[in-house]
Amino acid sequence: MLFVASSNVDNDRIDEAAEAAARLDTPAFVATQAQWSLLVRKVEASVLPAARRHHLGVVPYFPLASGLLTGKYRKGEDFPEGSRLATMSFFATMATDENFAYIERLRSFAEERGRTVLELAIAWLLAQEGVASVIAGATTPEQVKGNAASGAWALSPEELVAVPTL
């Protein structure tokens, strides 16, 4: 059986692909991959509604916002040597005062529940309608274990609406 998915497409492409699959009687997309995290949420305005309209699973990548949602970066501190933010200026642009202030609110929310920001970041995505899986990178076995364990936190409906917004 053939399954087709997309990556980094906008809502118009999702709509066009669904229409073409129906018109040509070919397999339709079953999922779409998109950058989505508590810090990067632009897909919520257009891509997610299109994915839901066409019953696509959503597979977020960069759920930890290049490490900002792991707790290893702190406002006013140098980025750890060898880290993504220290070595790639593109990713470092996300390390803004506004984002650090938001991360602190997320940290407080998570800590009140005996959790970490990393756990919150992944659990929040997994609680979203249509999310099929979350792609989280790791460079150590400990990171793999931490990322996987984060999926064990099932946010309650009350917690989901109480998560601080940017």
C-alpha cells in the first residue's frame, strides 16, 4: 500500500493536493510535516485548518525550538559551547528577550506540575487535534529517553487551556 505525505507546504498546496487526488483517483496525502512548537505557531492559522479539513495527520518538527524549550538556554547566559544556538546564527535569532520571558512562564507552569519545559513542549503538541507523532532530534541517549518520556504526560483539558501563550 502506498501512503503519501507532505512537508513544509502551505494550506493552498494541501487543498490542491486533496483536489488532485480526488480528481485523478490517486492516493491522497495522509499527513503533513510542519515546523510547530510552543514558540513557532504560524501553522495554526492556515496549515492546521487545511490538514484537519482533509483529515491529515500532522507531524510537528523542531518541537523544542532548536533547544530553547529544553532548559539548556537561559537569558543573559552564553550559549553552551557546541550547541545549535552557539554554532548557527540562524537558530540564535530565536533567543529573544520576549521568547525567554515566555519560556520562563512555561517553566513556571511546568514546574507547578512537577514537569519540565521539555515535557510540556512535547506533551502540548501531542495533545493537539490531529497530531500523529512529533519529530524531536537528539544528540545523546539521555535526550532520546527524555524526549520519549515526555509523551507520557497527557495534558488534561484544563491544563491544555491553561498553558501560557506567547
